[in-house]
Amino acid sequence: MPIIYQDESDSHQLLVWKITESLDFFTKELQLNKQEKEELANITFASRMLEWTAARYVQRRLCPNGLKKDHWGKPHLAGDNGFISIAHCKGYAAAVYSASQSVGIDIEPVHDKVQRIAPKFLNEKELSDIGHEGTSEHFIMYWSIKEAVYKWYGKKQLSFKNNINILNFNREEKIAGVLFSKDTVKHLHQVKCKKIDNIILAYTIEF
């Protein structure tokens, strides 16, 4: 059972899975609904199919309901039994579940190219907070923090740079205070980060 990280509180449950199994393992374990079957059928790359099925397998371990996507593409639990967010990248899959509140999760491998595009998703204060000594890991953490909040929101037409502002980031505890603002919606978040192997995990937690 390659669960490499789990977190549980009164407000959420989370699992991160290191994918060592084959696609057949996950497809045999999963009972997909109609929408999920159609989505899987449209995936052409084997590696993407593996990550997709692994993420839903991990999600089912937290809540057995299938997933349905709204017109924005945000996944919801069939039957509206709580809230879910899933993520995957090469070799890893993750999910977070809450019975009471919307959640968001992201996993991202550490890579150097993120520093070149940082001004596209970070504002001046955030770039200053990272500083000249910032490593690729720091930039990926900031990206993943914003991605987790974006997935909490779940709608398009959003600017990471302008609508999701990291107010503070405790590098020791790896917890960020984040202000989301879009039109009439404003919400303060706490987002927790963790480095596992060579990936960064970020997920929203109760403020």
C-alpha cells in the first residue's frame, strides 16, 4: 500500500499515493460512472490514463462516491456527499475530502523552469517575499499554493497574479495565509505545504 503521506483533522482527510501499480490494477479496482468512463475514453496517453485512474482510486479510499464534473470542469462527489479535490502528476496521485467545506489540492514536481515564468503568476510582493535567494522549491510552493486555492474556487477566468494573493508564508511550518478575491467573492485561506520526495504538496485547510 504505497500511501506516502496522510493527514486527518476534524475538517478534512488527505492521502498522497506513490504510483507503483499498473493501469490494470486501478481499473480493476474502480467502478466508474458514465461520465467518468467517457472522460477516461478520451484520454489518449497511457501515462495520463494511469495518473487519472490512480487519482480516482485514491479519492475512493476517502469517499466511495463517484465523481461528476460541473460545466467549469470542477469535480464533485456524486450525491453531493461532501467535498473533494484531486491531483496527480508523474508517479503520484492525491486527494483531499471534507464533509463540510470546499477544498483544493495540488501536487507538482520541483523543476527549474518555474523561475522563468514566476512574474506571470506572482505579484511584486510575493516575488519580494521569496527574494533573490529563492530556490525552485520556493517558487513551486508558491505556485502550488495558488493552484490549490484555484481548485477550491473551481471556475475559469481567474488571474493567479491578481486574484490569489499570498499574504504571508511561514517557511518553517510551511503554512500560507492567502486572500482570494474575485468580483464580490473574498475569502481568507490557510494553505499547508509539504515536500515529499521531489514533489510539492499544497492543500487548503480550515482557517
